[in-house]
Amino acid sequence: MKDSSSPSEKSIQRFWDNYIDLIRKKGIKTGEQRWYVYQAEQYIKAYADLRLAQHTPDNVTQYLNKLGQETQLADWQFRQAILAIQNLFVLTKSPWLDEVDWSHWLQSSTSLTANHPTLAREYFPPDGGFVSEKQTLEQKQAGLKAVKQKHKVVLSEFIAEVRRRAYSIRTEQAYLEWIVRFFAYYDSEPLASLTSKHVSHYLEYLAVNRNVAASTQNQALNALVFLFHQVMKQPLDDLEGFVRAKRPKQLPVVLTRSEVDKLLSQLSGTQWLMTSLLYGAGMRLMECIRLRVMDIDFEYRQIVIRDGKGQKDRVVPLPQKVIPALKAHIEKRKGQHDKDLAVNFGGVYLPHALERKYPNAATEWKWQYVFASARLSVDPRSGKTRRHHIHENTLQKSVKIASDAAGILKKVNCRAMRHSFATHLLESGYDIRTVQELLGHADVSTTMIYTHVLNRGGKGVVSPLDQL
């Protein structure tokens, strides 16, 4: 019997057989392989008049941008499509494969959850009502849900008060958890009967029984003081009688200049750009993640950090080495934003209720995030479809992988880049007050911790072994 398949059909079948063989070798399970083929076919159909050999990085970027606007697509489906397309061009050995920032697409495809600090700040309990279970922290103990319901009135008052005072959403979430746990600890006692003695006993329980760190105990103390003073209007008496957790004295992890260079050499694209800014400008992780277009001043070579820790603005240097890459990145972001506007999804979250005051500001280019997510997503609180900033886990994972690849035997994370920035400035002879201002520290004593590297060998002592 003769094979009725035409030569072109045979070659197509052989191509997909080779594709499946490739993704199988990369660990893609049998059940998922057909979906990879489907995603790759969808990409090819989008450019039906173009042979694969004629494709360019712009085609990939254009397609993924459009795919990222489909809000009904789950995060895992979007990542699957990215990998399917990447492997398509691995198979064809496209010479421009590395010109596509695949890591950025993959790692910035994660949508922000309802409890993410950027989204959580936008929601305010209507009519003083308590935030529902889905809108608060995920419960670690089933009993806490009943406690929240039992004390929903005072907890709603707490949320209203903490937001009137413009505390950060992370502080709000941490305080809320400690207050709920405190109520759960004294669940059998009336709320009105709780006093400073109960607070002291609970703080001692945390230190002695739970063996928490000093910073954890102190955070619980601050949360309860805020509750009693600002919400319950019941100032606490002397709180000095409880056992305090021991506060360890830890030195920051600082990389040498050569280690920073090795680390950056393992990164590329957006991840290299963001890590370079962390080190070159001394920014905190979320300050970099939430950077907006208007915060970058190329003429003055500076970056304005707005609403930083302690609600303080400050100015940091814009490294000359990142300017070309940053300009190119912003130009691509502008094209992405224009496409979002074309489908009426060009808005962005604005802080401090500015969206109500300036209804059109959310779609203005200057307010957009520099490091935006690869896809649009629906804000679970407001229901608005937007392009949020990337998830911070994106950069954290990249730095960890890069440090391992570089063979650095220190505990490297994004915070270490900021520590290295401060230490290297002091090594270069900059005044500690200047470094304090650049870091945004309220007290110079906080900045003093970076002077430990200047006293090489420990207070400058020469080992007796080296004197033999």
C-alpha cells in the first residue's frame, strides 16, 4: 500500500516529532506535550504568511504582548505558551534566540495576588465593614477566622485608623495578624478586661515559649500599643516587666566589587538592569519594583525614590552604565503601553486616592511602572484590568540563581546589593552622612553598621600569625 502523505505533510510531521522529542528531553510530561504543540501552532498561525526562518524577535515580542492582554489566561498557561514558543526557535536554531529576554517574560508572568501590598492598599472597607476572609491574610490556623468574626468591629476600626495614618500596607498586614493572634490567645476573656498585664504576659510568652526573634516581639508590641492607644483609646501602663527576646547582632552580607561583577555577568536583559539599579543606586527591592517612568531623570542622572520607607522621598544616582539599556527598556515599555491604551487597558494603580482626584492620570505614560508585568491581569479587589508591576519574586529568584552560577559562597539576596552599595561608597571615601541620605536612613547609627568592612581583620588588628 502506498503512503498517501505528500512530501510536505511528511516534513511537517517530522518537524513536530522532533519538537516533541525536544520538549520531552527537557522534562515536559507526556500529558502536557500536546498543549505545547498547540501553543506553538497558535503562534505559527498568527504569522501564517511568514516562514519560521523569516521570524524575528519583534514577532515574538508582538505576539507575547498580545497574548498578555488576554486576562482570562491563567499564569501557568501564559508561561506554557512562552516556553512552547522558545522551544520552537531552539529547534530551528534561530540565530537571534538570545535576543529575546525569555527570563523576563517567564518570571514577570505572575499576577499579583489580592493580598499583595500594591493591590491591598487600594481597598478600603466600605461603610467601616471588616475586610472579608479572601481580602485579608491567608489563615494559618482555622480558629483565627472565628476570632476575626467575633471582633470584626474593633478590627474594622483598626484598619480604618491605620489607613488614615497612612501606614504602609505591609505594616497594616503584620499588625492585623498580631492583633488577631492576641485576641485568640485571650479568647475566653472579654475584650474590655484586657490590660497592660495581658499584653506583657503575651509578649513574654512569645519570647519564652515561642522563642521568637527580638524584632518579631517588638513588632507584636508595636501592634498592640497601636491597638490600645489609637483604636481602643485605652493607653497601656508600664510594659517593662516582660522578658525581652534576645536581639542578635548580625553584620550585613556585603559582596566585593569583583563578586558584584561576577554576579551581574550571570544576568541579562531586565534582570541585569534591575539588579544593576539595586547595586548602583542602593535602592530597596520594592523601590526598584515600583519605579515609575516619571521618577527617572536622565538629564540630571538621578532617580527619585517616592514614598520610601517612613514615607520619605529621596534622590539617588542613576548609574551611567545602565542608561543605554534603561532608555531602550523604557522605549519598549512605551510601545507596550500604547497597545494597552488601544484596547482600553492602559490604566495603572495610583497611590493616595489620586485616581479619584485626577481620573485621567492612571492612563498617562509618566505614571506607568518601568518594570511592568508581561501580562495584563484583573485586580481582584477593584475588578479593573491593568498592567501591574512585576512580582518581586522575579528578581529575588534571578539573583539567587545568578549568585549560585557565579560560585559566590555568601548568602546573596537583593538586600545584599544595597549593603554592597553602601559599603563600597564608604570604601571610596564618601562621608557617612552622604551615604545615610542616599540610603534614606533616619538615624546615622543605622548606617554605621556598614563601617565594619573598613576595619579589616576586625578593628584593624593584624593577626599574630602574620607577624611570625
